Amino acid sequence: MLPQKAKHLYLEEEKKKPDINHTYGMFEKYDGWWIGVDNVNGLHPPVSRELREIPSLRNYVDLFAQLNLFSDCRIIAEAVIPGLDFHTMNGIFNRSVGNCHADNVKFYVHDIVFPYNIKIPNLDRYIYLTTLFTDKCFEGLELAPLIGISDSKEVWFKHFNDIIERGGEGLILKQVNAPYQPDKRNSSLMKIKLEKTLDLLCVGWYKTIGEKGQVNYNLKLRRKSGTELDVRLGKHSDIDLLLEDEKNFVNRVVEVKCMKEIAKGKMLREPRFKAVRLDKTEKDID
């Protein structure tokens, strides 16, 4: 049974008739590896999205055994190594020879699928998962928290923004009354994530007043084409750095992430400042 695939929300929104008028459970998207652990005639080692065994995670079978699974099922989780960036973690997980065991892995369990009845709705499956974790604490194994349930795009983006502002990866939306759909990519499982990375030249900054009266600090950025774009600073540490000396940003190359480019690059969807790139100059900008 191949995994269900998450669709970008903006791709569904681009349809003439977007199919997003549903109620969704919201989960944080972790920057790790999708893994599946099958319990069929006993527990099997974790497998990847391609359903290949992951040798570096083979020793973690006993960790999942603590869930006391009594029926045939697949536990689905995100594997991460706290404190490591994805590139480094990816290299560790890809080990396959010698003593390839990956240490200090944490698994965020977010789904359970029953092959004999995959029509069980998403929310019901998650509720069942909570019973496996009730009054139990497993080191290295954690139930991915359900952030909330909503049919409001405004609420989805509020939680997405909160996750991004604290350095997270994005938001997953699961339609509460939809079943698991192996190898499908549709609006029953969607993600909101920053996908595009751009290097831009900071040419200035300015302040605005937000809806709640807060002061926002915005960078004025320029593309190689001359197009100017604005990006708000979200972290207090970045704002402090700007106020300490604007030269920490102005006339420097900064890295920005967004969901997508709009109007041939003249606008960005959900732009976010990521970092000042001291290793790059104006000739390197996009």
C-alpha cells in the first residue's frame, strides 16, 4: 500500500473550482523522513515512501512494539533527529552499510492505517491513535499533536504563520471525514509550505502599523530585474539586529522563502525572511 501524497494548497486554489470547502484537522509539518512501520504477523522494520526498508532505522522496531498493536496495521510517522538540519539528517538516514544505526532519532506518529478497512475517516484514526498514547510516555516516540480543527482558511494560515515564525516547516491539513487514499494526491490531504528560495538585495527598510496596533518592520528588497519586493521581519532577534544598525541588512544579500512567485516574479506568495547571506554579493541575486 503506497503512501497518500500531500497536495500543495495553492495548487488546489488555482483550480477553477477548488475543492477546499471542508473541515480539516491541522498538524505541524516536520522536516524529516516519512516512515511506515507495518504490524502484519509481527512488527517489521521502518520503510520509506518507496516501501524500502531503511537499514539505519532497523533497530527502532522495539520502540514501536511498546504501542502494543493487536491488529494488522501500518503506523505512519515522521522521523527526525532534533538539532540537525535536513541535509545532515538525510545523509545519516541514507546509511546502509556497516554500523549504520542512526542515533537519537525521534518519531512523530501522525497516522495509523488498517489495510482491511482503509475507509475509516482521518479523525477517527487519529482518535484511535490517542488511545495508544494515553497515560504513556515513550522516549523517542511521540504522538503528533492535533493543533485544531477548522474549515477557515484564515485559521489555517494563522497556525501556518505561527509555525513559520518559530522556525518550523509548515502545516498539514487532513480532511476530517475523508479516508486514507493510497498513492493519491488531492484536497483531502494538503500542505502549506514555503517552497521557493530567493536571494535578494536589501535596499532599505520601513515601518508600518498592523491591524492590532503593533509596529511591523519591513525590508525593501530588489531583484536582479530591478523589481522591488517587501518582506516583513518576524523574529525579535532580527528586528533588534536591524535597529542596532541598519547596515546589518541594507546593501546586503538576504535569503527569502515563499510558497510561489506571482505575476512573473513581481510578487511573492507568503514571503518570509530567512537569513542575511554574508557569503553572497549583489551579482548573486535572483
